[in-house]
Amino acid sequence: GSSIRKLSIVFPHNPVSLIASRPGLMYLELCGPSEEFMQVLEGTIEAQPSELIISRLSELQNRLRHGLPVITKYLSGYLITWDGLESQKLVFDLIKWVHFETYTDLCSTILLPLSRLFICSSVDIKVGILHAYENLVINMVSVHMERLQQEQNKFETIFGKTKVG
């Protein structure tokens, strides 16, 4: 059969246009975002942040089921001046997929700006922040469990299924 990567489909050069289209999102979901796409996306979202872009980034991460470093970088800059109200649902949705290498990265990019907002916010915003943290932890656990299951499947494929009892 022919691979989707071999299809000669012309996609928009602007990454925002790509993630704004259903075929573009499906392509990114199936093939994953390329390094070139990530570089162009980074420049684009920094130059023209908007609620539309944030909603598309949120949809992209939800479809990919993992965070992208470029989106986490954008989000960390956005959180520094975020009032907790503008695009609230979308921002909380981006938080659940943040990408980080170490706990120190997570603290400096996401937790510290949100803790500052948490201290001086209304109860509604505090609850939203806690719910976003909860979703982040749930996603981290589910991704970890998925990886463990894949490893188990590889093991069973190589060595056969072991019988217990």
C-alpha cells in the first residue's frame, strides 16, 4: 500500500493555517509535526498571539495527546502577564499537556507564574488552576501507563505471553 507520507498533498506554508484546517490537523496527528514546522510555528505564535491561535494549539495538543516544547515555551511567556481571565479555558487546556524535561523546568515555566496568579486571584481562578494541575497529573500518569503497556506488549511479542498461577 501507499504511505500517507508519500502522498503529494499541498499544505499551507503558514503553520496557523495548517492547524486551522481539518486535513492539516489530521496530517499532523498521523505523521507528527516536523522540526521545520515547529520552528516556523514558534516564530508565528510569538508574532501574532490570539485566542484563535491558542484554541488551535490546544486542539493540536489534544489530538496529539502530548505537549510540544514550542507551545510550552509560548505558554510560559504568556503566563507571565496573564490575568487569569483572558482565554481562561484555553490556557488551562494548554497546561494539561505542558512539555518539560525536569521538575525544575516545570517549576520555572509553569508552576511559578501560576502560583503568583493563584495568590492574588478569586476562588474561581484558584479552582481553575487546581483543576488544570489535576489534568496535567492525569495526563502524565496516563502517558506513563501507555508507555508501560507498550513495553509489556513488546516483551510479550518477543518472549510470548507468560501465564501466572
